[in-house]
Amino acid sequence: MKQTLLIGGFLALLSFAAQPSSIAVAQDDVAVVVAEDVAADSPGTLSIDEPLASDSEVAEATPAELEEKIAAAALAGHNAWMLTSCALVLFMTAPGLAMFYGGLVRRKNVLSVLMQCIFLMGMMTVLWAVVGYSLSFGGSGAWVGNFDYLFMNGVQRYWSDAAGGPVTPMYTEDIQIPMLTHMLFQGMFFIITPALICGAFAERMKFSAMAVFSLLWGLLIYCPLCHWVWDGGILAYGSEHALAGGALDFAGGTVVHISSGISALVAAILIGPRMGYLREPIQPHNLAFTALGAAMLWVGWFGFNAGSELLSDDLTSSAFAVTHFSAAAGALAWVLTEWCILKKPTVLGASSGAVAGLVCITPAAGFVQPMPALLMGALAGVVCYFACSKLKHALRYDDALDAFGVHGVGGTLGAVLTGIFATRACWNIAGESKLGLIESGDPSLLIGQVVAIVVTYAFAGVGSLILLKLIDAVIGLRVHAESEQRGLDITDHGEEGYTFA
């Protein structure tokens, strides 16, 4: 009874706090001074070989020289943050996701999960560098990129006879970071997305089938979807090609979480349940790994979400804050829910709830305020708990590590709630027009969010089904029963995760 009252009061408080009218902010009393970046003499390119100026050099500089040095200083700050974000997002795949998933499987399969993550870090990076980035961010078409950036052409530094030195291509005139930095940052998303799918078919899929599926899925599903959402395609908000006006997706609600979630569900159903599923206990072998992995994911997600601003500015701080708040509320809500139902708060629940909150806030990170972020995280904790504990068992599909229950369901919830809570006070993306349903009273954005969800489910779901059927026909998807019984560590990799003298 006490736990029920506690969770009820917690959600009621968050519901009240999320209302825009609950807090009045006297913005007129705050003076904000913004130092604008100065564009380089040659738009889109800037050499960064010169060191920052000393105080004496600044005092003696002409206005034009001073503007150049201000631009170089701004570039250094933005680029430092973005390179840090690149490292944080890579850190999410390994050790973060590797430990989170590795702890959830049985002891005989721990190395197979770690191997999937490490292998995908290698294979997906090479694929992204050669052609993936170009297919995602090349050109301005509605459906897919082109080959402008094939083999890093137009991305890497080049020698300019006119400039008399090396030149670094910049991402855009408005976002003055090197294209190499943008390529690296987006490449980390390309790595982790197929790694998320691996959670659905853990402990029973051939390593060769996983590798082929991930490669084809990245090229044929992720790259077009990335282009649709983040490079002016059919789901990009405000794009001339947009369906229903497009959708807001700050850091990958559709591109990463919904796409991986629905693909994971299709894979889990097609490949079938693990031997003994629902007939005998299949317990995580090391929840200490899982808890530490969840903590690493939480930290890495600051780069994932706040880094998606692509600059270090005031909106970066907002995205950072709402990411943390949603994770905290998700962990708390999941624990309180299971405490009421199961009478015990668990480490697995706290870890899963934090990840659910992080997934939910991902599409909204640059568009919602901190109090709605608390509510979003709390709702994600409750909804994903029931998706993983009740829905999965009712429908009897074996999503081994709850890739769909957390990423598919949490990402869908986050995309919908973005259409409700988005506000121009965070990002004035629509030319001073009001955004979300609460702020504007207009359901247009919410409709655009739902359309993007449906399109992503259909495209990623059907595409994954076709790829998996083809791979199954050619090389087979599932390991032999004997291999599944012995464990994939030994049968696929010839190694053991734990050896004791």
C-alpha cells in the first residue's frame, strides 16, 4: 500500500510540474548576450592550423584579424565538445552496451555478446567510411543520399594551392565544425544501432548471419532512414519533401530506437524462441555487469543527446539536463512499479528503467523543458516495464534482452510525447511558430510524429523481414540445437568467458 501511494504521488507531481503554466519565468529580466560565430573568408572551409592568439596579439589585431581569431576560438570549443561526444557515443557500444547485454545472457554466451559489439565497432566503421556516410548525408534528394562523399571525398582535409596549405571542409556555414567530426559523430550512431538489435536474437543466431544482416541492414535501412530524418528527406521537419510536415527527432528516436526496436521484434519472431523459453528458468548470469553497463550508457548518452546539437551552446545544456532528468525519472518509476507489483525493488529494474528514460527523451532532447522530461522518463519507466514483463509473455515472443520492449516501445512513446511537449522556448526551429500540442493547441506536429513512426515501423519492419528471409535461405539464421545447448562462446568462438584453474 505504501509503495502504491508513493508511485501515485510521484506521477501526480510530475504531471503537475510538466504543465507550462505551473512555473512562471520572468524572461524580460534576464539579459542574454550571444557571441555569434564569424564565417570564414571561404564559406564552408576553414583552416585550423593556426594557434589561438595571446592577449598581446589580440590587442594589436585589426578588426578583420580579430574576427578570424574569434572564429578560430569558437571552432576549437565546438570541435572539442563534439570529439568528446564521439568518444562518449562509442563508449556506449563497448563497454556500455556490451556489459549491459553481456550480463543479461547466460554464462555460456557472454563472449558471443561482447564479440558482436566489438565486431560491429569494426565492421560498421569501415562501411560508414567507405559509403555509409555518403548514402546518409550526400546530396539533397528525398529518398537517399548519393556518392558525393564516397571514400571520404569532400570530407577529409585536402591541399589547396590557392590557400597555400591544407584546408578542412566544414559541415555547414551555420554549424562550423569539420565534416570529419560530423562524420565521426554520426558514424557512432551507425555502430550502436545494429548492436541494439542483437539483443533480440541473443544466444541463438549464427555469428555469420548476424554479420551479414548488420551490414545489409546498415546500408539498406539505416542509411535511407537517416537521410529521411536528418538530411532533408521525407521525414525531416520542414523539408520540402516532408510527409505531413515532417517530424522532430533530435537524436535518433526514429532513426536509432524505433528502427532497431521493430527490426529486433521481427528477428525475434522469425528466428523463434530460445530452447526452454517459458518452460524453464533463463536467468541473467551477472547483474553486476548489467548495472555497470547501464551506468556507462547513462554517461555516454550525454554525448548521444547533447552532442546532437552539433555545437557547444545553450541548447546543448538544455539537452544535457533533460537527458539526465528523464533517465533518473525512468529508473525511479520502473523501480516503484515493480516494488508495488513484485514487492521488491531490483537492480535490473533500476538499470532497465534508466535506459528506458534515456530512450524516451532521445527524440525530444532539444525540444522539451526539464519538467516535461521528468514526466516523459517516468512514463517510459512504467510503460516499458509492462511491455517487457506483460506484453512479451502474453504474445509469447522471445525478445531475449528486451530490445523491442525498451527501444521500440520507449522510442515510440518518446516520439509521440515530443509532439505534445515540444516548445519553441528550447529551439525556435519553426520561425517563431509554436510547436507542440500543449504550447500551440494545434495537432499538426503530433500528426507528423505519428506519420514518422508509422513509416519507420513499416520500412524497417518489412525491410528486416526481407533481409532475414534471404539470409536464412542462403546461410541459415539459427545455430544447431547442440551449439545452442553448449553455448555460443565455445561453438562459435572457441573460447570461454570464465575459466577457473
